[in-house]
Amino acid sequence: MAHSVKPGIYRHYKGHDYEVLGVALHTETEEPHVVYRALYGDYTLCIRPLNMFIEEIKKADYTGPRFKQTKVF
């Protein structure tokens, strides 16, 4: 499975930081999902489809990646 998402710290375009643990496959569809943890609040564990995690956001006040890596593990 080729992808550019590696473990590390990523910043969401809205400003919060997350720790990416890795990429997992959905057991039924084999669709890749990014597994990550919020680094604020209750440290919620989350998943998001890989294609959504790496997509570019185009809004009136922001154009760029949804998540940007800030620290590599």
C-alpha cells in the first residue's frame, strides 16, 4: 500500500495537533484509513479515510492540505 502518511505529529488546517499512529485497512472494503489521536481535550482516538486525510481544502479563508506533518517519528 503506497501512501505519503507516516507516523508523526500533524496539524489540522483548523489549528489542532494530532498524533498519527499509522494507516490501517478496513476489514471489509480494504480501504485505507489513517489512525490518529487528538493531542488536546480527552485525546480522542480517530480514523479518517486516507484520501480524505490527504486531500486539499479550498475555502474562502484557506487553501492547502487538510493535515500537514510538523514532526516525523
